[in-house]
Amino acid sequence: MPLVVATMLCRAPGVYRPQSDTWLLADVLARGDYARGRRVLEICTGSGLLALAAAEGGAESVTATDLSLRSVATTWLNTRRCGAQVRVRRGDLFAPVRGHRFDLILANPPYVPSLARRAPRHRMARCWDGGIAGRAFIDRICAEAPKHLAAAGMLLIVHSSICDEQQTLRQLKQHQVEARLLASTTEAFGPVLRARAALLERHGLIRVGQRHEQLIVIGGWLTTSAGVSSAAAMPSSGAVRPFGLAD
């Protein structure tokens, strides 16, 4: 995405600011040219950066959803300022698009382990808290995304290795999605993870003294009834492509 678009983004208080995970997923999206000619859905859109990247990448259509009213308003404003044709809907994950299918689904959900079962009341915490083990939203996406993928549909999801990417791969496979790790990058803990590090250590979610995480992007392709992937462009051998945030 050109720097001019990124600098044009506005962000209301309480809206997630695009960070390393957002840029990593945007990088994968651009390098794979995955949006071109496809009907794209971005869930947990935040400021709308990935929706804009999909529109810029030649998507046939783009829809963005978020539970936060502030995020919906921010995405609507950003897409209009950039002249992008993006439908913006408010609701919980796939609820606003129930009954619709897409060729590509993009997801950067909240995934920081909070060790709490209830959604946080603090607005900013809602941007990153992912419940027990950080998988509250990831598990739902693994189960619900296949119902919203078209016959040759594809899912791109980014989260931390702290949340166990192997569990994501297993769950997607259970729902007839052939998934592979597409990209990863190592990042130092940000303020939220640093503040929770001791708690995460006690619960065995990170190693003692660990202060880095891997951000990973998983690509999933809906399989046919014969169990064959519907995507001809699937990377071979499941190899990891360590895309950097800036080349």
C-alpha cells in the first residue's frame, strides 16, 4: 500500500491502530495478489487499512465489518477519503454478512491472552483481548469462515504464535479448509504483552523470560468434496515465506 494512503488514515479514540500484524497481513495480501478480481470480506476491520489494501489490489468488491461503532465509522471515513468503494457493516464477526459468501476473507482478530472469559469493558482492550489463551475469536473464525467462503474461497488470518498456530491449522482442517503457514516475523513484546508476561509465564503460555513473539499469517483454502484444494496458487510444501515489514 502506498505511503500516501497509510498517512491518510484517521483513527478515532478506541480504534485499533495498524501495527506489525496488520502490515504483515497486508504484505502477504499484496505479494500474493490475492485480492485481484475477488469478492473480499475483512472482519475486525479496525481502521479499515486491509479493506483499503484489498480495494487497491483490484478486488471486485470489498466488505468490512466490526463490532465497534467507532471502528465502523472510522473505516467508512477512511475509505471515503481514499475514494475506495467499500461496504462497511457493524456487527459481530460474520453476523452482518450472514447468508453471503466471499472469495477471500481477511482477519486480524483480537488474540492477546487475557485469561478472562468475559469481553473487556475498556474500549481499547477490546481491540486486542482474545480471552483464555487468546483463541476466543480465532476459534470462532476457524469454525465460521468456511460457511462464508465461495467454492474457490480463501482465508488469510494473522495472529501470534502464543495462540498456537498448530491449533489453528488443525481446526481449519476439521472444517474442510486446507491451511498452511504463509509468513512469519519475530517481534518484541509490546506494552500489553510486557505487562502480562509474568501472568502468561505462570499459565504456561510463554517460556520463562520470553519477551518475543512470532506473528504468523495462515492461508486456508476451501477443499472440494473430493478433498482436493480449490486453489491452484497454493504455496508448495507448506513452506514458510518470512515476509519482512519493509524490503
